[in-house]
Amino acid sequence: MDPRLTAFLAIILTLSFGTAYSALYGTYLDTSNPLLSHLPHPLHGSHYFASKDNFLNVYFIKKAWAWTSAAFCMLVLSSPETRIGERLSKFFVATASWMLFTSWFFGPPMLERLLVATGGECVLVSPDATSYITVPVEYCNSKALLSPETHPDLFASTTASTQWATARPRLRRGHDVSGHIFLLTMSALFLADQLRSRNWSIRSKGVVSREVASAATVALISIWMFAIYTTGVYFHSPLEKFTGFLIGLASFTLTQVLPGLVNPDGPPAAERTITGVKVQ
């Protein structure tokens, strides 16, 4: 079976189960609520992976594209030279998608722009988490530190300015697409695509052995699947996770389509599929 299809089905099953569990038992945290999102998950004391400080989140999920890039480099070093150009073009498309959605899109990244477009607000929560003030979105874009001393006009409507400490505002409310699900979906599918047998040659020998590179990549994909499950169970609403999955799937699809448009002499379109249906 095509590794892409295997990964695609595994993601759907894993995310569906995690999301269904979170909805049935109320285990997910509403990250759009400004009075809740900065607090520890209600289950963090009894459920290890409900804590944002868990090992998986700190050392893997938050560095997901770095890990994915490392696995990709191992695969490139073990692949025949005739395939390296094609693989690099796919990697550049995926990296561009990661950057545009999570880091920069002519200013704020696309996920933040979507959050604002769907009613998101730039808010600053009081230290006791009982109230918040809404400030111009530019302060969230610039990640500025705010306090009654530096920006007294923003705190003019509050009754007790002394309770406000210097803090950085955050975007809340609106539709907060799960950036983790987006990136994990794209990463798992991208690596699965790199594992396809047509990328290998029995006669070719790379700097890194095929077996080592493949085993490391499969292990990383497995970690991403588990991360999708934990995110599905503990964070974001079902709709926010679903849209994260769709954006991740769309970004992966671009890695299958765009390199072929730039290089028409590349692999036939029939090979650029995920579920048996051509993507172009």
C-alpha cells in the first residue's frame, strides 16, 4: 500500500478517535477563551499529556518541523541522486507552507489572520484571571509588553490599574485553528511520501543507509501520530482540529502539485496521488 495512503488513514482514525473522546468526556481545553487559555489544563494534574510542559510537547511538537527536516535530510542522504531535486522541491513547498501559516505572511502568519478575521481579539488578561481588556490588534502583531505605566490610555477604563502587571497581549476568541494538527498532519504525510519505494534504488548507496533512514522516519511518523492523538484529546475544539487537519492536508497536496507544474518532466501525475485519485 502507498505509504501516503497508510499515513492518511492513520491520521483520520487517530484524530477522529481523539476528537470523539474529547467531545464525549469534555477533556479538551477551549483555547479561544481568554480567561481559560493561559491557565493550566484542568486535567494537567492527573493526565500527563494534558500539561503543556510534557516531554512530547516541549521537545517534539514545538520543534516538529526541525525534527521533520532532520528526518528528511537523512532520507536525502540515502537516496539516489536522480531523485534529490524532486525531493528538495517538495521540501521547499512544505517549508513555505509552514512559514506562511505559522510564522509570517507579509506580516502576521495566516493562522493569526484567520483568527482575527473570524472575530479574534487582542486581549490582556489580569494577573488574577478574573477580567481582561481588549487592545488594538497591532499590539499582538508586534508582541509588545503592556503595562499601566507604559500605556496608560489602554488601562483608562479599568477600575484598579495597580492590579495589572507588565504582560504581553494574546489573540483570543475567533476560530483558533489547531496549528499543531496542521503541522503534524503535513509532516506525517510529507515523510510518508518520502518513504515511497520509487524514491529508492537497489543499486544506489547513499551517505546514510536506507534502512537506518527509513527506520528513523517511521519512528518519527509514529511520534507524530501519537502527538495528533494527545492534541485531539486535550486541546482545541473539534472544529478547530478539523480545520487544522484540512489545512495540513491541503499544504501536503501542494507538495505533490507545485513541483510538477514547475518541472513538467517530473514523475507522471498518476504517481502524485494519496487516495487513488489524482491530485492534478
